[in-house]
Amino acid sequence: MTGITQQAGIIFHVPTPFYHLCLAEDLLKHPALPEDVRQFLHDYRCVFLFGNTAPDVQVVSGQPRQLTHFFSLPIQNGDPPAWESLLSEHPHLADAQQITASQAAFLAGYLCHLQSDWIWVKEIFAPVFGPQCTWGTFSQRLYLHNVLRAYLDIRILPELRTGVDVCLSQVQPKGWLPFVNDHYLINWRNLLSPQLQPGATTQTVEVFSLRQGVSAPEFHALLDSEERMRLEVFEHLPLRQVINYHQRVLEMNSRLLSDYLAFTLHQTNTPVEGKVFHGVQICD
């Protein structure tokens, strides 16, 4: 299953879970990430990676998208950023005295996902493929937007399939989200991790083609042709713009993590779990 699905007539116009995992792995190496935050996230890498996919849990929970993503589509001027809305609606999640280190790492990933989706919708989907655009029909633009996301998945998956499946499968949620039951997170984990096993086939193209009534072979024919991709997709959205989006997200996620984890982990000397991290006892 991918980051796009359809429930109650809503189609999700955001990056796939696999792309979120790619962003998360790149974020762990990004020079803008403070070293203490980087070390903490490496210590809880599997939990952090899973958190970066977790808002898409509505695929299995059946919840309205707004309940897991904290923003509605289309985004309106004046709407609060999704990651801020989550912490505003659930302020205890930003309180170091009420969360464990593993929960903090999971939420760090969750917030990064919300920020990544928000930026994608505002800077990629709405201005290039959205209903207000004038090239092609909206149905055609939705199809090519899905082709773009499948194209990106194809290029990132080989590097992701290096033990990420095992990493995710080991994560055990422990009441981390007050708005999602643990068994849904476990079901989402179990749906996602097998698709990351060596030699596995993801369901990206199959889901996208089914949603829009385009055969999988037709979908692949476009994906496999660099010339057609250039003429039909990158004519409207230069690949450089996608690369710029990726870099912008990493920079903004770095700032978000620095602020969030500084508040969550450094504001109290109360022992949280059992390992020392900058004077605060934490561990899973």
C-alpha cells in the first residue's frame, strides 16, 4: 500500500511511505541536524523511521485523513501548520515529563512526515497538478502526479532495502498516539515492512493504476520511458524542482527536530527511562 488511497471520496496527494523513509534516512545524515539530536535518533532509528510513515496509518484504521494528518485539503491561507496543530491539540506530547524517549523519537518522525506532506501539497501538488491548474484535465494531472510518485519510489527503493524491513518489523508501539490504537499501528507496520524485503514487489503501481482505471502495463510503459517522462511529467514539473523540494524538507525537518527534541528531552531533569542523554535519563 502506498501513501495514496481513497476513502470517503478523498484522494491523498502526498508522498508515499517509501519516500518518507528515504527522507528520514537522508535526514539522519543531513549536516544541519544537531549532533546530539542525530545521536539520539540513531539510538532510536527504527522507531524514528516508523514514525515517519505512521500518519498514513489511516490506510488500515479507516480514520478520516484529517485525524491523522492534522490538516484538510485544500490547504487554506491561515491554516496552522499540521505539525503545530498536532502538538496544540495534544500538548502533553510535547511535555518531557509525560513521554518516554521511544515515544519522543516516534513523534519526531511523525512530525517530520506532517511537515513533508504539508510542503509537498503547497509546493508540488497544488501549484503543478491541482484542480486550479490549466494544463490537461484534472484527471490527467492526477494520473501524472501518481506516475511521478511511482517514479520516485522506483529510484529510492533499492537503497531502502538494506534491513529497513527488519528494522520496522521490530518496532512495538506502546500507546504513543492518543488518536490511534496500537493494533492499527501494528497492522500498518505489518503491511509496510514486507514490501521492503529484498526481492519484494511494492504495491505502488498496482494501487495507483487501480485508482484511476489505468492498466499496470500502461503505467509501467510510461515509467520505463525517460523520454515520455520528460515530455509528459517533467515538462510541467522539472526534476530539479523535486530535488529542491527534497533538500528544503531536510532543512526544515532539521529545524523542526532541533526545536522539538530540545523541548522534549532537555527541559527537565526528571528521569524518563534509563539512559543518560545530555543529563536526562532516557532509554527504551
